[in-house]
Amino acid sequence: MEEKKNLYPIRFIPVAERKPWGGDALIKKLGKEFTECDNDGNEVRLSEKDRIGESWEISDMGFIDSVVENGWLAGNTFGELMDTYIERIAGEDVYQFYGRQFPILVKFLDIQGRTSLLVHPDDEVAGQRYDSLGKCKMWYVMEASDDARIYMGFRHGISAQELYDRCIDGSVVEELNTVRPHKGDWILIRPGTVHAAEGGLLIAEVSESSDLDFSLCGWEGGKDPASVRPVHLEEAFDFIDMEKYDSADCHTEGSGGSGHPGGEVTEELVSIPQFTVSKITVHDPLSISNAHSGSFIIYIGINGEADIQVPDTSRDGSRRTESYRLKKGSALLVPADMPDFFIVPLERDTELLEVRMDRREEADSYINPDTEPYLEGEDYEGIETTSI
């Protein structure tokens, strides 16, 4: 009988996406190396001049299918991993709810120009219309310049006609709620919330595995209304939230949100049915128990450097420790069936984002949760009763 091989923290090869609003920070500041194939099938290394806006770190999207970089699984695509080790990697609870689809997408964004104005549908709309997950996402600000801006929802609410007209003529930015981001801020972007960004921003993005990005208005990386591109405006119109933006999801300096609470080793930032994201400040080695979690864990380096150390017992009974480096601007997927492990900081003030999936149970639409748990005419013991 073939011995079952242990899984380990998996690192994937990042995939670059060029954007009109992209820059050079993913290469210069995060030290990423990107390649792509030219028209002749030759592998070409991308440079700082290629205006890379997104680095796809963990993706089971089909059209971008992450490839394992490390260990004995190196060279396999994420899709191949899910075909073979789906429950061991995703976890039983995640598998029971999501099936074959890995539910989380992780990216880094380098925003220099102005992005398109985007909106995403929720799970219900996405499932009914596109047979897909919806898209709820979180932006964590790793770096922000003084002139950086994030546009999130509307300042005062807007009518459907005015929204349409302003998206067409490029003046919609005048009605958007403006946020001045700082390093360490985070924003939960719910489905239906229009959003865009500009300036110098380096962002870690955690989202549902969905490519349903509806562009309502695009500036091709600049700010000139003459270059506006309404792409999906009419298709997305009925799920846009046109009310005044609720800043409760926006945790920034000066916003009233708790953008920079200090002192905690682990601080929960976002906890929603789609994912839970916590920020971990690692001063000393941390022991992480992964037993019976029912879910994978993703770690994203946002500051400093750490090792994920996994104790291992070999066939002869000797013990050794395998180490997996996590740098700023990198991500590791810890499979659900991996044993307990340690996070060991290699630099002061090392900070990580931790992404987990809490157990989700889909309610049966045929069951009324308010119904009494016994039949009419019977008591709790199942003995018939009669009414007089």
C-alpha cells in the first residue's frame, strides 16, 4: 500500500495582469518576478515598464489557474490539486458547501492611475445569472501615497438617471464618497458598492473566487472624461447600491473606524459568511493549531518576514522541522489536513493577514425554521393528544 504523503504550506507562482493604471511597485518593492509567453511561445520576463496592476497569488479560476512553485507538488495547477486532494486541501466543511470550487482569490494590486469604476453582484444574483459565486472582497492598504484616493459608494445617494448620465459623461466621480487611505487601513467592499481607486496604492486583496467585475466607467488609467468607457453599466444597473455609503465597512484614519487599534497579537478585521480575515502581529513564535478546523488557512505577508515551521516525523521516528518562508508580498496556502505548526518571525513587527473559512450551512428553502419540532396532534413524546 502506497504511503500517504504529507501536504505542506503551498506557494504558487504569481501571475501578472497588465493594467492601464498599473505601475512598477510589484517588481521594485515586492521583488516579484513575472514571465509570459510571446507570440512565438518563448518565455519572456516582464520589466518595471510593463505597468503591472495585479499579481494573482492564489487562483482557481480556470482562465488563471495558479501553478505550485514549491515542494513535491511543484508544477501542478490548482485545478489538478483540487481534482486529487480537494478535501485534504480545502477542508471537509468547505468542500461540503462549495464543492469543486476553491472559494478564495488572493491578489496584490499596484494602483498608480485611476481604476475603472467597478461593482460586483452578490452570490444570489451571480448564481442565478452567471452560475458563479458573487464577489465580496476586502482591501488591505500596505502602502499609500499622500495623493492616493479610494472612491467607495456615493456621498449623498443618487438617482438611477443621474448615475447613468454621469457614467456616460465621466462626471460620476463628483458624486462618489472619497476616502484618503493610509498604511494599515482596510475596507470591506460588499456586493453592490461601486468603487475605484487612484494614486500610489499597494493593496492586498482577498475576495470570493469570482471574475464578475462590472465596469461602469473607465478612465484608461487617467482622469480625462473623454476616455470614459461604460462597459457593463446596463447589465449591472439593478444590483447597484445607490444609497448613501455606510462608512461602517471602511476602517481608516479619520473615518471613525478602528483603523489602527494596537497591542493585539491577533486582530479580527472582517468576519462574514464568505471569509474571515485577521491581522497577526508576530513578536514571538506562535503555535497554530489546525486540528479539526474543517478549513484551509491562507497567510499573506504584509510587513516583515516569517517562517511557517512544520514539525515532521520521518519513517525512522526521528523528528525534523520543515520551514516555509513568508515575505512581504507573498502568500502561502496551508491545507486543511496539515498538522499543527509554528509561525516564527524573522524581523521585528512582522505582520500577516490570516484568511479562514468559517463553517457555512445553507438553509433548506423547504423548511420553515419557525415550525414546532413535532407534528400537530402529538406531544414531545410522540403520544397522541386530542383537543376538546
